Amino acid sequence: MNQLSQPSRGNTAPSPFGQHVAGASALLTLDQERPLVVIVDDDVAVRTSIEELMLSVGIDAVGFGSTRELLDAELPQRPGCLVLDVRMPGSSGLDLQQHLAAAGDSKPIVFLTGHGDIPMTVQAMKAGAVDFLTKPFRDQSLLDAVSTGIERDIAQRADARMVQQQADRYALLTARERQVLRLVAQGRLNKQIAFDLGITEVTVKLHRSGVMKKMQAASVGELVRAWDLLPVELRERVT
């Protein structure tokens, strides 16, 4: 999904302060760690009702009338979740779920439907949906599902930041230091690493010290955990 500059014309979302704005620029000026719930439903009354429900409990919300409108918008990188109607003109909520998954976007999704059936529910839940609510739904049921989605997204974002942090540190290592790190993570001793790489044990210790410093690891255990957090493509790269 792109990053939210303007909701579609004619579907202006309530601002977090209870007033309508011609675009989502107001949302962009808010704390980037405040949760934002994005609602996609072609029924204006339903969409507005959900927006007002979110705002009533202090959660920022913005709505779109179709999946196309959402994909054409630019969303701020804030924690939150999506509330999607399953059946809409054009692409459905399930289509959007598949599109986001293919793009590597794991934003949690709460599905709403007036025509739910078991296969549809199974498909949505297997693909990682937080919940699948049938209209009309209880406000508290939706709030509970949204709360779970926001908590999941906050945790996912924290994990992603940690992975990126380790990847950034890994980028500072020399090719030899990366080889040493890989072997340390495999449990090899200094003398074994020296044999494997054809260098002296003293040189291994120097490289290992450099790795510990650049990866900001205070112990071998921390270094191994940092290695485990690295994306597979980095760990599998020889140099």
C-alpha cells in the first residue's frame, strides 16, 4: 500500500478532532506512533458510523469507498489496522488482502460482511485476518477486534525495526567479519574458525572483536540473537 495524502473526492473522512477536512493532511501532522484505523466500505452510512465509533474512543480513522481509492491514496506509516468490507463493487476485501500480502504488507485486517459464508471466513482467517464480523455487528465486537489488530501491528512494527537495526549494523561489517560472524553463530570456536578460514587465531579474535563492536553485542548470546534476526537473504549471502 502506498503512503495517504488525500481520501477520494466526496468521501472526506472526519478528522481526529471531529471535523471534516478536505484531505488527510491533518492526519499526517499527528504523532506518527498514534494508531490509525483505515476503513474500506462502499456503504457511506456504515463507513461513517465506524469512523465515528473509532473517534469516540480516541482512535484516529479515515475511510474509503473502494479498494481502488485506498490503493491510489498515500497512507502515513502509522500503526493500526484495516477494516474491510468483503463484498464491494470492483475488487473485494479478500482481493485487497491478497494484493497486500503479495506486496509484503502485513497490516492486520478485520473483515466485515453481510453475506459471510464458511469458505470465505476460512480463506480470510488462513490468510491472517484478525477477525471476521457479520453485519450488523456489535460495536464492542468491532472495537475488540480493532484493538487486537492494533496491538498486533505495533508488535510487528517493533520486530521490523529490530530486524532493520540489525541489518544496518550488519552492513558495516567487512566480508571477513561476516564470515566470522556466521561461524560464531554456528557455534564454532576461535581455533576452528581460524582453520576454516585459513587465518591465525589471533586474527580471528581481532575480527570477532570488530564484529561485537559493530553489531553492538555485549556477549556471544546477543551476537547469535542478532544473527538470527537478520533476513534470510543476508544470512545466506556468502560475502
